[in-house]
Amino acid sequence: MQRTSASPANDNRAATTTSGRRATGTDPQAQARGREIVRLHQTLEDWRDRRRLADAAGWPALAAQVIGIEIRALEREVARRVRELF
């Protein structure tokens, strides 16, 4: 025997058919910009990990300076993109 809802108001299937984009009211371009910010932030974290590894391995000062330049550039880019998004 198949169990059925007493009324359509108890049916949860209708809530699952609405996409997250429409449910939150966010346009696709804003979502794409948000994903790009997340990607840039992950790249920033990767460079920070490289800096920690370079420090632990005793890399030359020039390598640390290059890594620092990359980190600062990514920090500025992430901040710029966040300002544009909000």
C-alpha cells in the first residue's frame, strides 16, 4: 500500500523543485563572481602555504620576497573583487 499525503500542503516535493539560485534571489553573474573570489582565495591560501614551507625549508630571501609579492597581489585582488560584489 502506498502512503499519500493528506493534503498538498504537507507535500515537501514542491520545496525541492525550486533551484537555489531562484530561492536566494542571486543572479548567475553574481554567483560566478563569488566562485571566482573563492578560487582566488584558495590560490592565496596556497601561496601562504608555500611561504610557510619555504620558511621551514630555509629558502633564500629572494624566494620569500617573490612569494610575498604574490601574496600581496592576491590579497589586493580578492579585496577588490569583494568590494565590487558587495
